Amino acid sequence: MAFDKIVDLLGDAADTLLNYTSTTFDQSQLHLPGPDFVDRIFVQTNRNAQVLRNLNAIYQHGRLGGTGYLSILPVDQGIEHTAGASFAKNPLYFDPENILRLAVEGGCNAVATTFGNLAMVSRKYAHKIPFLVKLNHNELLTFPTKYDQIMFGSVREAWNLGAAAVGATIYFGSAESDRQIVEVAKAFEEAHSLGMATVLWCYTRNNAFKKDGVNYESAADITGQANHIGVTIQADIIKQKLADVNGGFSALNFSKSDPLMYSKLSTDHPIDLCRYQVANCYMGRAGLINSGGESKGALDLADSVKHAVINKRAGGTGLILGRRAFQRPFDEGVAFLHQIQDVYLAQEITIA
């Protein structure tokens, strides 16, 4: 996709997003994506040689291979949102092979999906695209509905599938978060010992985080702290919702904050909100990938391009898009992924 098309899709937001200069965290303080990212960041860590090899396999694969940016296809919605609700628009994805085909033809760095999906086709695709096995899920058959992440398989089984990485979700702020932190920390330690990289879905979930019509589950200060806990338990890559508000700690009157968080370290500009998330990923040493969100039809492309520009200019590492790709006809899903990747390939779009 040509740069002019990206500008057109940004519409009235083009100038404020493409020409903005951030004055919060200077870009010289950030560990930015680049072709040498694994060598520059991870060689000096405690990660063993097998982890480095698998991380490099992810960073070198697909259309963004060798750039330091990531495009990952996540399809765990068959569990997280029920298979019927997720695949009704495109029933071909009831067959997990089509998920793998979409990731391969879509030029993704990796595919993130369930034990069952990968197990069914692992020998055909494990050498064609890096596998990211999602270890835990929120199942939706308990009534009344509860929101908890439970383990669906073992780290050892992910390794048996040929996985390059494992992924997990923690619902930070939930009543079950303490147990999830302990479970995931142990799983990530085992994954690293077996040579697999680790990716954490750092989501915040608590109805008390919603006040006066504002949902602070996506606040920069709250999600930033979730990111900080995520890298503390040694996640190599952090997946987070794009921040669209700030001041959650002060509005809800909980946890701890400092006025400088809102006056110096961030502003209301979306790039600065995202940069605060990046800063909490050890200044970008763990790459931040923002999630795509639900499909809204015709608005998806413009919205995802906007998110990609914000993430890239903030110092992030990429987008992880699922429903917006697989809830379209197959060829359109492939084209959609390519168009978002083109934002990261566009040299005109630089760090703010």
C-alpha cells in the first residue's frame, strides 16, 4: 500500500499522527525495533541459545522479517468468544488448517492459536511458520458467565508441537489475577528452559475500573503497569490494548501514582499514551504489540492503519490482528494483513 493511501485512510487525523513530535520519553531513551533487535537486546539476557534462535525465527519470518517489527495472526476466539460467534461470518475457519493458511499467505511473522488447532496440522505447518501456542483461555460455557483464564495444556505439549513460543493471558485487576500471575510465571520459566519465547496478553479486567461512563481498563497508567508486571515475569513480547484514556489510578482512587505520570511522562495524544505503554515494557526491551479489537466491517482498515501508525511512531513493535482478518473472505483477509504490514514497511512513517 502506497504512503499516499495510508494518508488517505488516516483522513483528518493524518497531520496530528504523522507530524507529531513527542516530548515525553525521548526516542534516544527507547530500545527501538530494528533488524538487529534480537542481537542488540536479547543476547545479553538470561535467555538460552534455543530461545534466541526461536525469537530470531519469529523476527525474521514473513513480510516484516528482518525489520524488527511483528505481524502476528491470533485466532483463539473459538474458545474466548465461542466458535459459532467467531466463525459464523466465515465458516471455513472451523477448519484450523485455514487459520494456518491465512497466516502463511498473509505474510505473518507467527500464528497464535490453540493447542487443538495446532495439533491437528502441526506436522504440515510447524516448519512453514513459527507457532505461538496459547496456553490458557477464558471458556464461555460456565453459567452464569465467569471471566477467568485457565490452563488448557502443558508447556511440554507446546514444545512437542514444535512451537517457537508460548502465549498466555493474565486478567490484571481481577480477583483471580494472583493465581494467574503465579501460573504464567512458572509456565514462562519452563518455556524458556525448553527454548521457547514467551508472549503475554496483559489485559486488565475489573468492572470497578469503569466509572462515570469511562472504561479505564484501557487507560495508559493501568495498562502500563500491567505491562511492567508482564516483563517482570519475563515475557519477551507484550500484547496490550491500545491506550485511549489516562488517569485511571487517580480517577478510581486506587494503587499509587505520581502527578509527573500525567504531566511529564504522558499527554492526551494517542502516541504519547502508547509510548507510556512502551516505556513500561522496559523502554521497549520487550516489544509492545497492540491488539486489533473486534471487526466493525468497512471501518476496520482505516482504524487498523491508525492503530499501526500510533504503535509504530510511539516505538511499538507491531499489531496482532485476528477477527479483522479472518472474519473476511480469505483473499480479503490476506490483503488486509498486507495493508497493515505496509505501515511498518513505509519508511516515511518514523518514530515521533
